[in-house]
Amino acid sequence: NGTHPTKPTMMLGASGGIGQPLSLLLKNSPLVGELSLFDIAHTPGVAADLSHIETRAHVTGYMGPDQLNAALKGCDVVVIPAGVPRKPGMTRDDLFNTNATIVATLADAVARNCPEAMICIIANPVNSTIPITSEVMKKYGVYNPNRVFGVTTLDIVRANAFVAELKGLDPARVNVPVIGGHAGKTIIPLISQATPKVEFPADQLSALTARIQDAGTEVVKAKAGAGSATLSMAYAGARFTFSVLDAMNGKEGVVECAYVRSEETECKYFSTPLLLGKHGIEKNLGLGKLSAFEENLVADAIGELKGSIKKGEDFVANMK
């Protein structure tokens, strides 16, 4: 019917620090006709609150494990910011045990209820939660590597903001591809491929790269125990979701970086720029031409990435 052109966009973890502002951004978008929100607590309140906003997205809230299946029925995009955030001194990998279980449970429900959906995973550690999601989908025989995305968009958003700040540019016009993974040294900004073209002396380039890689920790420290990046992550999650929806609606030339099943390096999963289409990934655009500095960053990242991928796969293999 004309009022809700898309099937529901589903948010799993809608009441949390990322979930609430991300829900607001999705509710605010004309691309979203149906917005379904799920969490283990507070969802009816969040849904009621959002439903008063004068935009056309129809909001439904679901709460608790017994409503999870109903929440997911027929969804075409599922965004998963669920899980626990980092506290000071924690790495993203320290979240593994808690978040691996949460993501595996949610992926299981997606596999059973909306196996064709585009799945956008925000829950950290993304380097492992994407392999977990993929392996769970495989168990049900419904895995489609073109529809499972690790949302690394915040790395690109940060790179754009930091480069713009250093060069006095409008950040909305800056585009820095970021490849690899979504933790520490696996985050590889390709400053040499930035548009507009920018150049930095070696020491400044090295400091800028380190800042992009450690930007999440910068926020964790600044929040001093009150969580991790939520507002910037919600913005980045919305940006990626809108790109997926635009591409599904037939918009041409939509490109976003994301962490996906990949043949571009010796890692089974790797983030690179992707051309998105109606059915998810239309074409992996690969790493492109790297500078010597960037080639070294890639070489340095491979070992850690492989370890994180194996850890995710092993988790599903050993699940009861």
C-alpha cells in the first residue's frame, strides 16, 4: 500500500545508547515506512515516544525474547546495535563473551524469520560478530554473503571529520575510504585515496592514522565510564542504513565501505568500498591503489584480523 513502500526496517537493541538515537534518525527519514524496534527492556516507551513524531514511518515496539520472532517476521533490513559497550581500559575484544552470545541469538532469530533481510551489524567486536552471524546463517542454509554487513561507517565518518578539520575543508565534501576491520590497527584509513586529494607530512599522517584507529577509545575515555560512542555511531549507522535502503530502492552508484565476506586479501572477511544494489553487494570495489605506508598498515592488520575471524567461527562451532 502506498503509505509504507518498504517492509519493516528492524532494530535489535533499540532501547540502548546507540539504539535510541539511531531509532530517532531512522524515524526522521522518508526512506523508512515501517520501523520495528526490539529490545529486552523499555521498548514500548521508546516506540510510544517516537510514534508522536510527525514523519510517516510507522513505529512498532517489541520487548523480550518471546516477542523476538514476531518482531522479525517479514523485515527486509535488520540493524543490530545490541550488546554491551566498552568501559575505560577495555578493548572491543573484551566484549566478546557477552556480545557473541547476544549476536548469535539474534542471528538465529533472523535466520528463522527473515533470512532474506539485509543484516547490518554494529555490535562489537565487529571483526568477530560478522563471522558469528555468517556461521549461524550457514547452519540454517540461508547464508548470503552479499547481505551480511559489519558496519564500519563510523571509521569513515571520523576519518572525514578529522581530515576536514586538519585541512579546513567542509567535512560533508570529504571522503576517505577506510578498509580492513573495525578495531585498533585493523582500521586502515586510505588517506592517499581521499577526495578531494590531500597530502600530509609523514609524522602528521602517522598521527592522523593513529587518531582514526583510536578514536573510539578517545570517546570511551572522555565518557569516563558512562559508555562508548553512541551519538556518532548512531549517525554512522543511519548513514549506512540509508545507503542500503537507497540501493534497494534502485538508486545507482551507492558506495559504502563495510566489513564483509571477501576475496580481496587472505582474510576471509575484510572491509573495502562496496557498490550496493537491490540485492546487497553488487560489486566489491577492492582495495584500490595503496601507498607504501598503507600497504604496511594492511600487512600489520592481517594477523589480528585472522585471529578475530577464527575466534568468531570457533564460537559458533562450539555452541551448544
